[in-house]
Amino acid sequence: MSAVNDTKSNSAVFLLTGIPGQEDVHLWISIPFFLMYVISIVGNLAILFIIKTDPRLHEPMYIFLSMLAITDLGLSIVTIPTILGIFLFNSREISLDACFAQLFFIHSLSYIESSVLLLMAFDRFVAICNPLRYAAILTLPRIAKMGLVCVLRAVTLIFPLPFLLKRFRYCQANILSHSFCVHQEVMKLACSDITVNSIYGLSIALLTVGLDSLLICLSYVMILRTVLSITSHMESLRALNTCVAHLCAVLLFYTPMLGLPVIHRFGNSSSHSLQIVLGYIYLLVPPLMNPIVYSVKSKHLRARIIRALFE
């Protein structure tokens, strides 16, 4: 009997969920989701194309922005099949292996984005607090090494998660509350002791997102101290204005990123709707808004986009 149960659990599928209670209008709901994906992909590709083709933008700030755009593209591509599959075709089933693969890429790319936002904060810190050494500190080889470290850190820490989940038997209700797979929710469906997964998941979140957000806050404390010491009011505003786009990106990313695991671990049934909303914000809003925010706040990007549209 145990062998039969093991076989069933190994060949099981998870059922993804769209928006509960709105199944009749899922086709209509798919339209804004589809438009968000199109805008996200086109916007981030446009950012990458402009930075690559304009030599004036081959600077550390824009190189970090291109890293952010690549990460956002990855997050959009990873989640497109399941989210649009549910709303367009009511395709709710996802195999265990496909689910584990998706959550690996979602968490890896999320941690990479967290690291890139930290690098962008470091870029603003050096530019404002030590401008004379900016070019000497942020050289192209050093930036490449920083990017490689970000990728290796995220992949190394997330790599064990699919294997930790693979060893479980899933004999409980196999319905996920999102249109995509995340570790915090999948592990709750196991009929085994998930203590190791819970501790490991929380530990890597603190070592990545927690540490990155703390260092970003520290960077801005140092930036604020430097800006307040500038005697010219106009110079202070100009320095702070270079940080506005990055601060918007940080808030768009970290607010749902930090809120979603907390709700999954400590929330109750009344917070289920908030889980769903934060889940969509977490994956859809940063890739959508980052190109828009940076295009509006960066005069070089804005001028290049306007020239490309009207020439």
C-alpha cells in the first residue's frame, strides 16, 4: 500500500489557481495580463537595445540597468506559460518537475534582481559620495565580476530547493493558490516534515533579500549624509534626483518580495486574497514599471527613445 502511495505522489500534478470566484471572466482578465507582458518584454528589450547601440550609455549606471532589464525579462518569460495558460485556456495542471523548475527560476531571478538593485545602490553611493574615484572603482571588468557573483550566489543558494522538494511525498490536496509555483507554498503540500525546507528557505531569504535590503538602506543613509552636507540647495536636489528611479525600483521590488513570504508563513485564511494580489504584483509589476520609471527619469534614455520614435 505504501508503494502505491509513493507511486501516486511521484506522478502527481499540481493544480494552479487563477483568481478564485472569477473563472467566468478569466478570458477577459487575460487581456490586461497579456498587455502587461507585452509592455514588459518590449520595454526591457528596448532598454537593452538602446544601451547596447548608444556608446554614450556605456557607463556603470546603464550597465547595471541592462542587468536589471535582463533579469526582468527572465521573470516575465518564466511566468508567461502558466499565468496566461490559466486565463486563456484554463490549463491548470503542472507536473511536479515543471513546477520545481519554474520555482527554481523564479527564486533565482528574484535573488539576482535583489543583488542587482544592491549594485545599483552602490553605484549611486560611489557617484555621490566619492565622485572623483567613480571611474576607477566601477571599471568594466569589476562590474562583470560583480554581475557574475550575483548570478552564482543566487543559483548556488536556490539549487538545493528542487531536490529538497523532490524527496517529499505529496498526498494532500494538490491545489496551489497562485498561477505559478513558489517554494513557500509547494512545501506546504507535502505530507512530510518540512522543517528543513522552512529553515533553509528562511535562511537564504535573510542572506539574500534581507542582507541586500539592509545594505541598500545603509547606502542611502550615507548618500543622505553626503547630500545634506552640500551647501548648494540645487546641487543637493540634483544629486538626489539621480536616485529617484532606483528608489522606485527598490520599493516596487521589495514591498511584495518581503510581504509574500511573511503572509505565506504567518497568514491565515483571511489573508488569502492578499497573497494572490501580492503574488501578481511581485512578478508582474517590477518588470512592467522599471523600464517606464527609468525612461521617464533618465534624460539620456528619454531623448534616445523620443528620437527613435519620431525619426
